[in-house]
Amino acid sequence: MTSPTDAPRLVTIRFSHFCEKGRWACDRAGLDYTEEFHSPLFHVPPVRRVKGGRTTPILVLPDRVLTDSTDILKHCDAQGADLYPTDPTLRKEVEDWEEHFDETLGPAVRRLVYFNLFQVPSKFLVELFRSAAPEGERRWVSPTFPLVRFLMRKGMKIDAAGAERSRQRVEEVTARVEGLLSDGRRYLVGGRFTAADLTFAALYAPFIGPREYGAPLPGFADLPEPFAPLRDTMTARPAGQYTQRMFRDHRRDHRLGR
């Protein structure tokens, strides 16, 4: 039996789509892990304490620390998540799609979503950030939000020009995926759920806020302009319907019995 000190620990920004990617894999593998979640920027000191840089997710294991979501998926695959085909050609295809989504879709979705959320009343992001904060951080979210928002805008180049570049990149990636799905296939590679499907669905999910998402996404049903039209458009697309199906059919949290 695993002792508490030996149990894997997943360090996250709770609502982050990259963190959902890692969390989904951990749940799929049935890992008995604990999640240590933080709000944006408050995550930096805890991440550095476990030898990470500034990014999440980080999976802390008894013998090593995994600081990349793909490394987490490969560890979970070895623990029974069954995310990569054994056939070398299919595995290479899955790995190529995963890398492509990580490098293009993930950052573009993040910038585009934040750009739109920064246009709505700040209470929505404050609520989201509070939901991602442990009790000791929660009371600081609201008073520090203006500074956090400023630093995020500067650090991630969240402005109109950046958002437009991200919109174009999201469109390009989404069109490629929808091109694959147009032949009637249910999964991207090899006729079954793989790391390619998990990665695309997790990274696309902030547009639609699926019910099965592994962290609270408060207020998504009631968000005003300009985010609501973006959410509705992306949800209605074939890629949005595919994402919802991946969450519905394959997102299980063994710790919650669902």
C-alpha cells in the first residue's frame, strides 16, 4: 500500500487546460495522487520548490519529478492509461499530433480565451481564480487581481494583435482536425482513444467548459459578451462536438466514482 509520502502529487493551476491534460491521464491510469492547486502567479513559488520552472502541470513522484505534460502522459501510459499504440507507425503519428497540439493549439487557446475573458466584468475571472486557489491564497486573489491581470497581459502578450494571431492558429489546427473527422472516424489515430484525442480535447475544452472537466469552471454558462459568442461558435463546430464526446465517453475520475 502506498504511504502518503510516496503518493504522487500533481501540482497545477487548477483550471489550466494543460493541467487538465495531465490530470485526465492520471485519472485514466487510476493513480492514487493528490492535487496541489494554485491560482495563476501564486503557483510560481510552489512550482520552484519542486524543481520546476514556472509552468504546470508537474507530477512529483517518489523517485523523480515530471515537469512536462507529455512526460506525465507517458508515465501514465506505463501505469495502465493505454494512451499510445504499440505499433511504431501509429505511435509516431499519435506523438506527432500531441506535440503539434501542445506547441500550437494550447498556447493559442490560452491567449484567445484570456483576451476575451479580460473584456468581461472582472468578477468572472476573480471567481475562476478563487476556485483555483487553496484556502491560504483565496483571500489574496481579489486584492491582487489588477496586478495579476497586468502581469499576465504583459507576460503572455495578451492584446488584440496577439489574440488575432491566436485565432488564426486555432482555426488552422481546428480545420486540420475537422478534416480528419470528416471521413466519419471517431478518433484521430488508429480507431481508438489515444493521447492525440486526449490532448486535443483537453486543450480545446476552455472554449466549451465540458461538464466532465476535472476542475471547476464557474460562470461559463452565464458569461456575457464577448466570450459567449466565441464559446457558442466553438461548441457548435465539429471539433467542439468531438471534444464533448471525448469528455463524455472517456473522461472518468476514479476518485469521484465517475
